[in-house]
Amino acid sequence: MLNNLTKIQKKIVYVILISTLFNAMVIGLGPLMDIIATKALNAVDWQLALLTMIWPVTNFVSIWWGKDTGKL
């Protein structure tokens, strides 16, 4: 399958594969963040709640951030 691709296309495929590998590692660490924070950093409950809510809140607020990009 890769034999029919040009040299640039092969590089693009390899870059996509490498980025997918790193993405999988980051996504795999996501559910473990609260456990790591509790055990390694001695985080308290409010810090864990803040750490857990950062991702969904920023995703929600980014809707309005994205709308204002044309007005700069």
C-alpha cells in the first residue's frame, strides 16, 4: 500500500502515525491524572475537583472564544 505513494506522502503517513501514538499516550494519561495528583502530589479534594473540571470548562468556553476570532 505504501509503495504507491510519493516520498512526501510517505513522510506524511509516518508523521500521522507518530502523532497518533503520542495522542494515545496523552489520552491514556487523562483518567490517571487524579490518581497521580492524589498519590504523588498529595492533592486535596478541591484541587482534584479543579483538575477534573478544567478540560470540560475550557471546551465549553472555547465556543465563544472561537466566535470572536474574526473581530481581532
